[in-house]
Amino acid sequence: MTLRQLTFTLILLAAFMPQASALVLTFDDIPEGSSGLQYYASTYSVSFAYHDFTVVDHTSSLWGPPHSSPNVLVKKPDLPDTATEMYIYLKGGAGQQRAYSFGMHFSTEYGAALEMIGYSNRYIDIVASALIGGTDQAWNNVYAEVSSASGEITGIILRALTPSALAHFCADDATIEFVPEPSSLAALGFAIAGLAMAAARRKRR
């Protein structure tokens, strides 16, 4: 393999290098209730805390029409209105997945204000935050996102900023941009190293 051929091959491999994979959860592929959220935990390793969240059909609601029909994500009815936080975990097979970004389309009733916080290191370090709703407004499917250029997000907290705010919001179409798995990056590295060694051997002949 000539140097020109090797360069072309490396460029081609780089083009197909694993990119951040975007996952969209619409909540429409699972049944109403909180048990359906376990599907996302087992299939995509995105865990909406079972005691915090539930899924409901919101097409007939007086506020917060779904971004994609019919289901949206809301506070579970038996979570007290005095609760101030709800949790989402990104759990991979070897521990925690990491994400570049996490966003959802939010609707709020008038006066409800929340904060979405992206955390790393098991909810110790705040990576980014975004405000949702407001004391003098209502939201109708407004997209809010937290992001980390270095891909450090491993969990999300939704925190109430006004009394009972968690009971007066809904969210739809969660979009998560994951950091590629290390195994994929390692495979690409081995492939590039193999091509380089082959080129060096041919050059010595």
C-alpha cells in the first residue's frame, strides 16, 4: 500500500468513524403508565425514575398538546406535589453512559418554572442547566436542552423552582446525543494501526 493509498484509506475510515448517536424517545411506542418506561431502561439504558415519572395520553388535555401524539411524560400522581426533584439516569452495561446533550419539548401551565440540570459523576458535578417555563408565562412545546462539548452528562434532574411546578409540566420527544462507546473507537484504532503496519512492511520490501 502506497502512502497515497494509506492516506486515502485513513480519510475514508475517519468519515465512517463512530459519531455521537442521537436517540429520540417519543413515549408513543410504550403504553400509558410508568411500567412502560422500563422498556427504555432495558433497551436504551435510559432510566426515568419509576417513582417519579409516568406516561399519559395528552391529546385531550386543556394544556400541553403532545409534540408527537399521543403520549407525553409527566409526574407520577403518587409523587407528592411537595416533591422538588425528578431523576433521569443514563446507565450503560459497564456503568454509566455519557452524553453530549439531552433535550425535550416542554409544556408548562402558566406560572410553573423548573430547571433542567445535566450532571456528571453520579450527580455530584453540575455540567449545564436550562430554565423551563416561568412565573409570568406558559410554555407550549418549547425545546430545552443541556449540553456538554466534552460529553460529560450522565444524568438529568428536573428541579421545581416554583411550588408544585412538577405537577404542572409535561415533556415529549426526548433527544439524547450519546458519546460513542469506547469499544467502537478502539476497533477503529486497531484498524488504522493495522493499515499503517501493513504499509510500513510493504515499504521495507
